Amino acid sequence: MLLVALFAAQASAQEVADPVGEAIYRRGILPSGQPITAKREPDLQISGGDAACSNCHRRSGLGELEGHIRIPPVTGAALFRPRVHDGNVGAPPNSDAAYSRRDAYSKEALARAIREGVAVDGSQLNYLMPHYSLADADMASLIGYLKGLTRFKSPGVNAGVLHLATIVTPDADPVKRRAMLDVLDHYFADTNAAALAGGLHSRSPQGAMSMPNYRWQLHIWELTGPASAWDQQLRTHLEHEPVLAVISGVGGKTWAPIHRFCEQAGLPCLFPNVDLPVVAEHDFYSLYFSRGVLLEADLIAHAITGDKRLPAAHRVVQIYRRDDIGQQAANALRGGVAGVDLVDRPLRTGNGKQQLAAALRDIGSRDVVVLWLRPQDLALLAALPSVHSRVFISGLMGGLDQSPVPAASRGVAVMVYAFDLPDHRVIQTDYPLGWFRINHIPVIDQRVQTDTWLACVLLSETLSHMSDSFVRDYLVERLEGMLDHQMLTGYYPRLSLAPNQRFASKGGYLVKFAEPSGSRLVAESEWIVP
Amino acid sequence: MFAKNWFYSITLISIMGLAPASRAGDAGQKPRSDDAASRPVVTTTVGYSVPDVQLVRDDGKQVSLPAEMNDGRAVVLNFIFTTCSSFCPLSSQTFREFQQELGPDRERVHLMSISIDPEQDTPARLRDYAHKFAAGPGWQHYTGTLAASLAAQRAFGAYRGDKMSHTPLTLMRAAGAKTWRRIDGFATPSELLSECRQLLAVQ
């Protein structure tokens, strides 16, 4: 109980300075429950969420660069800082070293800027800035909120060390767990070796790029017991080991408790290795590479309903294990093929071969079979009579290129492949594979290791764009902004995020095995974005 | 970095009536009126060749971009993405007001909004977006492959490297005309209306 109370106290001190001001800033809602209203000249009215300050100034208040329009920071530090003539031009907006070309706002001057779009120096603010109608009390709440906005560095940032956590659930595949931790250990060691040498950024001859030089400290949060117990464990971990963010991670059947915890704690959770993520794109803190098996379900639905070459399906038979993520994927597919005759045939624990044989007993040539099965179940197909119908296999669950699809099924089996094709991504994956080799990291799960490496690269690049504004919300905002520029994209053809976009890669291919044996794949489709 | 198939032929430079632009599309020019410092708008006349690409309209139909632009109506075009929280909503609100203010001329003008984030902006998301902005029947939103969207952006000098670097832009053309009015910056609905009425007068 004490820990919970401590945690709550810490969270409230840092994040909820003024709930009324916060509701206006983030959601455009007044204490009365009414939406705020604003207009842009001559006569464009906006209200509520469409007029929320955070749309442009962002949750952190640290602003944004939109094209050539600079949306300025509106944190207390930025607004109320006196004019500085000899500050560091390249310094981050909320740092003490920042350069200010205008006088500090007073409360009255700020109210005028918000109501009339007039800056403290009398100039007109950019047209993008609406003119708000706010009563004095609401204005005072908003200004009070801005004063406290992003006032502190995030927890987990101190004395030259950035503390970062990774999370492992008890049901995570042990090979994937080892694969991920090995990459994290080496990446952190590499980063810290460079930090000892003063950091790469310190080599700029002008010195203008002087970047703070932080070591990365990894905290491994291994969860235990049932999923219902994880939230409490995570609270305890965060209490004892405050961190800036969660980097990577590896999950099993559910990631939902971790997603919820990170959202509540305001803790960025960056690109965990999970095949069943939480789809809640209006949540802020969790970013994923893709929707995993839920994306696969949409790709299969797209193929079933959209591919005119397929025979009119008599029915769709889905086979999955009740205690695995295939069940949720099957539900998603059901939702995506309204009007199609769809039958679920879940396997129980026990004799897989017998059950699989029973599930496939009456499959005809006009049926479509969808297998949400792991490699050990797919391998059983070899001992069963061949199926003469279209078969879809989950690539993520079935082992991708290494999937043990028997020779007899390779003619009819189509795998959903939510990655770039192996031939296309050769150059992309050469880089991490070379890095694994020189670091003597055995490749035991290439995809998980590449994704983990990519998560580290993205974090590293984003931090290098933040100077020392190591604030959790700003970290997420900068990641959103820089991902489109990313040239290293690992298994994915491209990555892209934005506000209310939480899955960086959006599509996939349908592929088949090229030969009766081996792992060579050929595309059956173009890149599909369902 | 602009595509090769679009060419500047600036026959007229009118920064809302004043100083010459050093470069088409450069929206940082001197003010015309007292609000222009906060709202720089640069209008130029430019020739573009419309690329022969296939897009997917918000009703899910695959369509040809030239065919959509050559249906006997004037075209008013912009580029948006539905998760943009800063100025796409303003551009779309401006389109809505402009479309309403067109009155009976609405039938003669085709408003087109092409997504610069086509993998996110599925036809269903575009329909939701159009609904939010009360798009009338003459205003369609378009998505498609990333390559098709890029081709359209490049052809109209709208490509800025990635979606987060976009700049506010409206293009309009009389039915069948070769040259376009290119309006860089946040044009108001009445400015769009006045430009458009001039095009309709010669149409």
C-alpha cells in the first residue's frame, strides 16, 4: 500500500499540476464540461479537441517544427524566461542554456497572446495560432498548467546516466528472451564505450554540436506469476528503478497489462517484441513496429474478400490453440470477413495430430483453411492427408522463413508475411547481421534480434536529436517526427508514425515457399496495406 | 529534389499583389496587409504535367488521376494526412468553408485532397475524415500506393521529403487548362473563392 501511495504521490507531483488547465490544454474541455472555443480570422471557428493546445504545441509543450512553421515551446521555462542575448542557439527549448530573443511573458501578456494572437513584443503570432475565448478563471488555470509544464527532467535521468528498462513476461519464449537480452547488452556496452571516449557528437570542430554525454544503464524487469499480478510488480520496479523509458521487451500471450501500466505511469514503451500488441492508437506511450497477428488477420481478410482469383469460398475454417494468441487473431479475422461462412476449430491441449486430423477431416477444395499455429503443430501436417484447398498460415506464429510447412502443402499454403521480402531487405539486414557478427552475438532468432537492434538504433538517434531535453513525452514526440527519415528499417520496407499512429509498419505480403524444401520464399502478392 | 516532370513557368507572380518571390513555393514573403506577417501567402501561376497514376478514391474505387482531373470541372487540390493535428485540419476546414461559399458554382468545381500518408489513410479513414469536415459531394479524398502518392506530390511540387515536413499549399486550375494557380501558405476561404471565381469566369 505504501508503495502505491508513494507512486501516486510521485506521479501527481510531476504530471498533474492543474487538472483544469490540463483538460483545457490536452483535450479542449472546460471545467463545466463544455468544449473550449476559438477562431482564426476571418471566421474559422474551432472547438473542443480540435482546438486543444496540445495538437500543435504537443503534450510536452516543447513545440514542433511543421514544414517551415516553427510551433514554439509553451513550457513555463520557455515562456517566462527573460531575454538572453548570449545563449546557446542550438540549446533545447527548455534548457537553462537556451537562447531567448524576446522578453519574458507576464500572465497578462500571455493571456493576450492566447486571446488575441499578439506576442509579448507586439507582433502578430502565426495564423496557425487560434484566438481563444477563455474566461479569466479558465485562463488562470491554463497559465498555471503551462507554468508547471515539463518543468522537471524525467525520472531515470541523472548524473550522466540514462536509466532504461526492458520488460520480460514469464510466458515469453526463452529463445526470444535470450536473443533480445544479448542484443541489448551489447548495444548498451557499445553506446557506453563511445560515451567513455566523449561521444561521437563531441567531435564537431565547431563545438556547436556539443552534446551531453550519457551512459545507458539497462534494468531488466522480469515479471512473474499470472498477468493479473504484473501491474503491481511493474509499479514496484519503477519505484525502485526510475527509468526514462522501456526499450524493446519480450512478451507472450498478452502484453495488455504492460501497455496499460505504461500509459498510466506516463512511461514510453518503445517497440517491444510482441506479436499481439494492444490496438489503442489514441494512447500515447506505447509504440510498436506493427499490429502483429492482428495485421495478419486483416491481410487474410483482404485476400479472402478481395482476391477474385480465389474460388468463391464455401467456408473459412480457422484452427488455433485456445491458450495461444491465435484465438485473438481468429476473432479479428471473423470481424473482418462479415457475411462469410466462418467456422472456428480450436485445438485443446493434448494429442495435436489427432485433433488436427479431426479439424481438417471434411475440408473440400472450395474451403479456405487458416492456421494460427506454431511450428510444432505445423510440422504435424506432414503425417496427415494433403489438404486440397487454399491454406493461409500465420507467418509470425508459424516461424516465417523457417516454418516447417511440409512439401505436400507448399503448393496450396500461402503465408502471411508482414515484413519486407527477404530479397528486398538484404541491404537493410546486412547492417545488423554484420554488427551481430563483429560482436560475436549468435543469431538465434534473426527477426527478434534485428527488431531489438532497430529499437536501440531508433532510441539512440532520437536521443541525439533531443540534446539534454530528456523528457518522456518529448521522447515519444521526437520519435514520431523522425521515423519517416529513418534509413535503417531492418525487416520493414519503411517506418512511419504520427500523433494517434502507434504502429510503424502498416502492411505485408502473401508468400509461398519456392521449393518443396528449404526456406526460399516467393511473393504471391504485391505489398498490401489492408 | 523536385521531380523532373514539373517545370516552373512562372508567368505571373503576385504575392497577394506585391513583392516578387525569389522562388515559387517560398512562402516567406513580405506582407500585403497587416495580418500577412502571421499569414504569408504567395500565389504563382505554374504549369504542371499531371502524372498518369492510379489512386484509390475514398469510396474505395481505383481511379486515374488525370481522369479525375479532367471531368469538365475546375479542380482545387490540396495534400493532407488524416493524423496531422496541426495544419491539415485548418486546410480542410478552409476547403469546407470555401466549398460552402461557392454556392451554385459548387457543381462546377471538383475539390480533391490527396493523402501524403497513404498507408495509414485507408479509404475508410478518409471517409471518416471527410465526414468530420462535412465534405460535400464535389469533394473527394484520395489514397493509393505510396509510389502513386509520391508521384502526385512530386508532380505538383508538394513533396517535402516526408509528411512531417509538409507545407500548406492549394492548387487550382480551370477545366482543361494547362496552367495552375499555386497558392503557398494559409489562404482563407474567401481568397480561394476569389481565385476560383476568376478561373470559372474564363472557363
